[in-house]
Amino acid sequence: MDAATPISLFDDISDLKITNPDLKIFISIGGWTFSDNGTYTQPIFGNIAGSSSNRQLFANELVAFLTYYGFDGVDLDWEYPAAPDRGGKKEDTKNYVELVKTLRATFDKTGRSLGITFTAPSSYWYLKWFDLPGMMKYCDWVNLMSYDLHGTWDSTNPIGSIVQSHTNLTEIKLAAELFWRVEIPAHKIALGFGFYGRAFTLANPTCATPGCPFSGGAKPGVCTKTSGYLAYYEVQDILKKNPSIKVTHDKESATKYFTFDTNQWISYDDKDTFQQKVEWANDVGFSGSLIWASDLDDFDFTAHAALTGKDKLTLNSPLSKKTLQASQMTKDTLNSYLRKDCYVQEDSLTSCKSGDDQVGYDKAGRVS
């Protein structure tokens, strides 16, 4: 979410617990653009983590937010602490550990089982700035971004301007070994899956296999409008409109790629390659998965079905409509019990007003 997104969406997300009481909802804070150079948000993580007072203030405000919306935890997506090309400072590494330590202590005082996770890169260049063992003392698991291993940015890296899959399983395995080396167990890691492809303009259309040179990013997608990047639904649309396209399945890297419009090249994942990665993740013992991002799927949730192995569920299906209707009915029933004398503390660590009674939470994380 950004400043232009209505905060009512937080309520909408929380309402999902009405039909699935066991659902756990975490708020993710940060992201790549949040720490982009030249943005006013770039120094925020460093400033929060940089002093004990700021860490505690952040923790208190976060507890208030989680309590108000009935959320169950937080995912910290600082991209990246201490990285010199991302505005980082050397002390970010130890300060990040202190931040999650403060969060854990504050969360534990609430009496709720609030979770803490953080997002980590596959790239050693950025991962080396994380004190993984130190952070895992206070975090429940780490979300591994096992995508974006390659892109147009390779043109300024030693690998050079050659097309490569951004979800290459061979390289994902190498990234996982960086965690094994510091004794982070697989069951504390969630493996990332990208619902998009990285696309390039080939320098020579006759050379169209991994390792061939590119001259730049591919043409922007119709909807995403970003050079070098196509959503899953845009990839499927290209294939649907061009049935003669030959798709290559590289089983060793567990990826697929094809060329279109003469010199456009893209690598991506589908049912076959998702399942290859899932089988490996299950064999290794990963705790689960993360997706970037659900809104890049089509309206039939084809990518979700491909990843999970479950049947597709469209927005217009009877089951989907029934679930939405049940959610709204339950929501209306709950709202009918609300009275002006019922309130939520801004800070869950403080006591209720004199003469008032404190209530707890139901399975949906709501006041009961």
C-alpha cells in the first residue's frame, strides 16, 4: 500500500478471518522502492533501528496497529541494511538485530502470539550485510526472495549483458547454501516464487538461448508498462495470441523461456517449473512459500493453481461468491453488536480506563 491506497483495505483483509478463523495476517513494511536512492523514505529504516528510543516507539506503534486491525505479525522488508549502494550504513547490521529484539520483547508483553519475519535477498552482495544468526534469535522465519536473480541490471555487473532466467533453480540452490553455512535451518525459511517474468531485447535475434547478449529491456507490457518486466497474465496473453510460439523448458534450471516479436526474450515460471521448485523445496524441508505478487496472476488464478496444485477458482465461481456473501453476513452481524461505549486502546500495553472492563480476542483476532 501507499499513501493513495484507502486504509479500508486493512479492514477488508482482516475480514477474511471471518470465513477462515485460522488465517494469519502479517503486515509487510518496506520494499525495494521504499529504500530507493533519492527517496524521502530511504533513511527511515536506518533511523528507526538506529536508536533505542526509536526502536521502542516503532514497536509500540506497531503493536497498536496490529491490535486495531486484528493482524498477527509483521514482515520487515528492508532492502538493504548496510548496503552502500542503497543508502546503508555499517551500523545497520547490528541495529537491525536490536530492532527485531525490541519487537520480540514488546510483542511478548501483549500476551498474543505475534509473529516477526524478515525478507532476505538471494544475492550474496546484499545478504552479506545481514546478521542472520543474530536476527533468527528473535524472528519466526525468513522470507527468501528467490527471484530477480537476473535482469537488465546485469549490464553493469561482471556477468554482463546476457539473458538469464531470474528464477534459475541452480542459482537458488546456491543461495540456499548461504543460509546453511550460518546454520539457518530450512524449516525457518520460506521460498519465494515470482508471478512475473524478466524480459529483454536480444542484441541478435538469431541468438536466443540463455547466455546470448541483450541490448536492453523488452518492450513494456500492456498493463504493467515497465520495460524488462511482464506479469504472469501478460505472458499468458502473449502465448494465447501467438500459438506458434515455441516455448523451451530448461529442466535443469526449472525455468521456461521463449522469444516473440522477433527480438523479445522472456523467462518465466508455469505449472511445470513451479512444481519442480516445490518438489525441491519439500525435499529440502522449507517451511512454506511466498509470492510476488498475487495481483500479477490472471482472473482465473492460474498461477496460484499451478503453484499449489489445486483447482482454479475464479472470482465468479459459485464457491467464491458464497464465501464473499458469508463473509459479509458475518461482518454485518458483528457490527450490529458494536456500541459507542466499546473502544480499542491506541496502545495495547496500557490499561483500560477506570471502571471499564478489558475484553480479549476471538479466533479471528477480533475483540470478544
